[in-house]
Amino acid sequence: MAPQFTVIRDTTPDSAIPRGAVVAMGNFDGVHLGHRAVIAAALEMGRTHGRPALALTFEPHPRRFFSPNTPQFRLTDERAKLRLLAGTGLAGAVVMTFDKARAGTSAQDFIHHDLIGRLGVSGIAVGYDFHFGKGRVGSPSLLVNEAPRLGIEVDVQPHVDIDERPVSSSAIRIALAEGLLDDATTMLGAPWFVTGEVIHGEKRGRDLGYPTANIRLDANCGLKHGIYAVRVGRGPERLDGVASFGRRPTFDNGAPLLEIFLFDFKGDLYGQALDCAFVGFIREELKFDSLEALIRQMDDDSARARTMLAAAPDAFPRLGAID
């Protein structure tokens, strides 16, 4: 049985915080391969010294605080991020509220009050480009310089490159927006996924022979509109299918909706939360002149999705349990 993943928040009593932990520090949007290198360094440091390793992250994302009116395509909301972090082997996560007070905290105060005083960290792993504190003055080099005086260990991880391009959350967002799902999957180390509750739709799929589970994604989701091979998680169960994300131009050109047709499945999913992992991009969204042409295309999409999924039988993000 996996150890419980503990989430520490601003309201957590000091007595409930494990003293001497190692922290992997970052925003961790997507928990991609670059983030995982930082996490691996923290885990190794923790193993070496017999200390628990935690992630330290911020919510909401600082970008949302500084630019509240700018649409933000987040790869993972808070819960998804924590579930991914829980699947890495970390003992828990420290979630710090990013608000006006946090934004105004100097780098030195953050180190001495938050990291040393409240958390009592014994080590820090951080990426080469992570900055913190008022004016983003805090940097990996500052942590390295302060480490001997504070009696802590600091590990700075370099950027992770794939085909001579650095892995980043921004690069993954661009790949998803362009339908380059293979690139996004490679940088993430697993398929990108979303979680949502199944809602009632127009029931058109039933009439077409393709009943769908419909999920409304975040309004800022930047995923390219189109047809995808997907693997759906319902608790521990895995179900293969084909999904459309877009505005349904053949019918109403309405608000974007994720519509999932699950192969070889019968049952009522309304109100249930599903994890949907995007395994392969099939084609762009199209408008059809007739329902017959649409159904023929859906038959072809389903066949292609089955082939993609059969070639990737284990493709699904590793998710841990959180409270």
C-alpha cells in the first residue's frame, strides 16, 4: 500500500509539518520532464539523508495573480497537479497561497521565514530558471550562496532538452494548441489529461450510433479543436475511446465541448468524474454536408483511434491519491 500523500497548506498547524524535509520547489504546471528532474533530485536527496521529500508549489499560479485579465491555459489545475505529484513518489506537497502578501515577500524573508522557519527544510531542489520573492529577485544562485550559512543542501537542475529544444510548460501548451500530441506527450512523459464531470448534452450522438459522455473543459483550454484517440479513467478502470473537442460545426457551432465515445461500453456516466488522457490526434474538426457523411467519418475515426490505442496499451498518466 502506497504511503499517504500529505498536502500542507497555509492553514496547516506548524506541529503537523514534518521538520527537516527536502523540497522540490516550482510551479509544476503539467509536471513535465523538467519538473520531474527536480523532483527526482529531491527524492534522491531525501533518500540519502533519510528525510521525506515534498513538492513546494503555489496556487493560484503566479501568472494569474499578476495578469488576472489575461486568459491562462493551465496544463493542470491544482487537483490534477497534486495527483501527478502524488504519483511521483513524493511524500506530500506544500501548497502556498499566492496572493498580495506572498507577492510582496522579499526573497530573503521567503527563505528565512517560510523555508527555514515554518517548514524547517534541510534541502532544496530547484530548476535553473526558477525565481521567487518580490521582483523575482530570488534565484537558484541566491539559494546556493545562502546554503552553507543556513546549513542546508541545494541542488540546481539544468534544463531538460529533447531534440535540442528545452522542455517547458509553454512549449507543451503550443504543442497542444497545434495538435502536436506526440510532442506534448514526449515532453510530459505521459499523455496530457483533463478531468471533468459528465454532463447532459443534446443526445445527438445516440441518434448517430455514437452516444457520448460530454465534459465542459475550462474556458481557457487551448487544446486544438479536433478528433482524438483517448483513454479514459473511471477510478482504477481504463476505457478506450474516441473524442471530439470543439464547437460541432455540423450542428450548432456552440461553446467548445469534449464529447467522448467509449468503445464497447454501456452504462450511465452522468454526474461521474472521468479522467480523459489524449493519446493521439486524428484530424481537425470538420463540417459535413450530411449525417451520412459524418457517420462514415466517425466510423473511420473510431477505427484509427482503436489502432492508435492498441499501439500504446499503457499510455496513461501515473496519478496518485490525494485527500
